[in-house]
Amino acid sequence: MPRLLPLCLALACLALVPGSRAQAPAAGEGVTLRPEPGLSAGVRRALAGLPGNVQAALLVRDLTTGELLEARDADRSLIPASNMKLVTAAAVLVDRGGADGWWSTELTLPAAEVGRGRVSHLTLRGSSDPTLTAADGPNSLRALARQVYARGVREVGALRVDEGGLDARTWQTLPLGVPMTAVRLAEWHDDPPASAAEARARLGAALARELRRAGVKVGSAEVTAAPPFRPFVPPPRTDERGRPLPPDPVVPVEQRPEQGAASVRSVSPAHVLAATLRPSDNLRAEELLATLAVRPGGSGTLAGALARERAVLRRLNVDLTGVRLADGSGLSRDNRLTPRALVGLLRVLYDLPYPGEPPQAQPAAPERAELPGHLYRERRNVFAEALPQAGTGENVPGHGGRGGTLALRLTDLDVRAKTGTLPGVSSLAGYVTARSGHVLAFALLMNGPEDSPILTLRAVQDEVVRALAAAH
């Protein structure tokens, strides 16, 4: 089970963070709201370059002091585009218990057939792990097949896939239109199945191939959906006088749940977050959201995943006023976020401790502040490091490497941030190291007509970030 203690410690400390929107009153006093700051001159000049029909909302917080530095319409609810992926990634990271969380996949067999060389069937079950492969490495169907062989199984009558974890149809209503299943393969990324039935057939074919490769004979080529598990209900018992007796505690072996025959698990979800956030991968974002829905922890539906995501935000004390969650990728124009919600999330994720002791920070040279890269690495901040990094100069069309969608932007600053783009929508939210050496969390959302010049909006965003770094 993923470890939750670091998260609990972080949440317990939230009330101590300075710069909150309102200070708790003493007994007998009224609530006093702190007036929010305005904009610095450089930020005002940058925003003046926006077309008049584009709405822009901004919030900036110093993560070293907790102080709110700049604000403009911070509670305005706007379409965030791919800034939704920040919410998805954060919810999954917290749900998994941090950087050392994982997903799992297993093969089970009937309890009555444990230890036999020939079994009637094997059932493939999973938690919608987006990193499971057919044959690559320890988290694969090949690894499962080898474990089955090592347990002495030499022949399998049939293969089943457990589809009860997710209701695949609920994801087909999204703009992406790809159904989510409780077991899926990373190789499907460029050619995802169009239905749960197609996913089942492709999974079965891949699993049968790997079992045969491992030396296990597979009888039937047909792959079926596993029937739902029904707990055993013991028959009523009475004594010789007809008085009721407690139920027999022994469950007949043929009525017991299937037993594990093989299992694999993923590496840290941090790797998937980087592969999602840096290139702004829509399908991976929806796959991540699906992991929040898998039964028994979730309801199996898209609505349940979004509700669980919202519950994570609430636990993190994120202000949900004006927030509407519709998908994991941000493709839906029904999503709404505010700069306040985004900066609140960025603040908590920056402060959230991760397992392992961070290395001791080296003292800064007297003539300059600590190097920006160290500000992130010393904290071992998995979330910040999964974001695109500005100015790396990598090939943007391929979306490869560290820079992702920010590879050719803001080459003069240390910025880790998520971009967002839809027709008429452009957003940028993340972290920038200011002139003071402090890390600032910022969120800048822009909404306008669908024919708004996106390159102009991006240029204004870059000028705003430069002005923030220079002013603070």
C-alpha cells in the first residue's frame, strides 16, 4: 500500500503557511480579509499587449515567504485547456502516496486449482496501469507468463479479462473518445482500442502469445470477460432442536475467491507524470484519470474519477470556488479553473514532502544566490521536475526530452510550467525562480474568441513571467 504519512504531515502544516486569503479571528473579533496586491509596473505593461477582447486572470505567490505578490481577477473562472493536466497529475501523485507509489497487474486462477499443472482458466486483472507493456521489462505480460510457468502451470484451458474495474463506456463521451479499461498496454498509445471488447481481444492475444513463449499451452483462442465475483453466502444451520446456529466459517474451496498466480507492478508514477505533462499528452492524461476510478477504491466511472479528484483537491485545501472538472486532459471546454485554485495546488505540491532524505544543500556562493536548478533538486520535488522546463532548445515537434512544450520559450529564465492551448484559450502555470532566488508559483489564464491570436497570447505570457522574475 502506498505510504500516506508524508502527505498527512504536509496537510497538517497547511494552516501554518503564511499569506492565506484570510486570517482566523481571535475570540470576539470579526474576520479581516487581507487586501490582495495589484500588479507591478512590468506586469501591467506586458498585459497591455493583449487584444481587448481577451480576458486574463493572474495570481502569483512567493513560495519562500508565502506572500501573495501579484493578483488580477484571481477568482475568475476560465477554461484552462491543458492546465487541467496539473490537476490530474497532482491528484494521481497524491492518490498513489507520493513518488514511491505504483500500479499493479496480476493473473489469478481458481482456488481449487492452485498447485495443478493444468488449470481451467487464468484471469488478467489490473488497476489500469498506463505503463504495463506486452514484453518489455519486469512490468509486462511476459513477466506474468514467466511467473505462471515458474509456479508449475503448463496448460491453461481459457483466458479471461476482468473488466469490472472500469466502465469503459463513460470515457467515450469525452472529446478524445477513447474507452478506458482496467488493463491496458502502453503499446496501444498510438492505436488505442475503440471498445472494451477490442481491448479484451488484443490483451488476450498478447497474453496467449507470452504464455506460449514461456512454455504454457493455451487451449482456447477465445478470450472472455470474467464474471463478477459473488461472495459466498453460507447456508443457514440449525441444531437438532431446530434452533439457529452460527454460519459455518469454512468456505468451500470452489467458492473461494481466485488466488494469485502472478503479479507485477509499475515503477514510480513520477515517470508517467513527466511523459504526460512535458509533451502535454492527452491520452496519457485520461489514462491517469482512469486510475482514480478503478474499483474497489473508485466507482469505475468517469464521474467517479472526477469526484475522487475533487476530493483530493479538497484534502489539499485548494479553493474550489469556480472550479469545474470535466476530463483529465483539458480538451473539454466544460472545464473551469481559477488562478487561485492553480496557485493553491502548486503551493501544496511544492511543499509536499516525498519519501527519502534530501541531500544537504550546499552553501550558496557569497556573490550570488543558489543556482536555480538546485532549488528544485534539493527538495526532490517530483511534481515540479515532471513539468516542462523552459529554454532547453529541444525539438518541439517531437515533444521529446526535458523541455516539452516550453523547450523554445523563456530561454533566459528557470521556469517549470504547464502550457495550455485551445482555440481562443492560452494558459501558463507553474514555477519560476525570481531574481531574489525565491521560487514563485504563478497561474495566468487567458480566454478570448476562438480566433484569438494564440502566438500573441503566448508572447504576452512570456513577458509577464519575465516581469515577475525581474520584479521579485
